[in-house]
Amino acid sequence: MICPECEISMESMGYGDEKCPKCNHIEYSESEEAFENRMNTTSKGKDK
């Protein structure tokens, strides 16, 4: 993915998220709401 700020290639952080090495802008592969829902379910030990 290309950073919308710097227009250079972003680096993968795992889970499909990418981070710009220049400005530290982060692009998530899912919405923050979906991410938090996933984190909440895993930390509570529940299955979706």
C-alpha cells in the first residue's frame, strides 16, 4: 500500500496492517471498530 501522506511504500506490520516508515501513518486492514471487537472477544476468551 502507498502512504496517503508521503506517497511512499508502507511496511507491513502483520494482520494486514501497514505503517509508513517516514511519517508513521498507519493503515488498518479492518475498521478500528472491527479490530476492537476482535480484541475484546479474544481477550475475554469468547469465540465469535
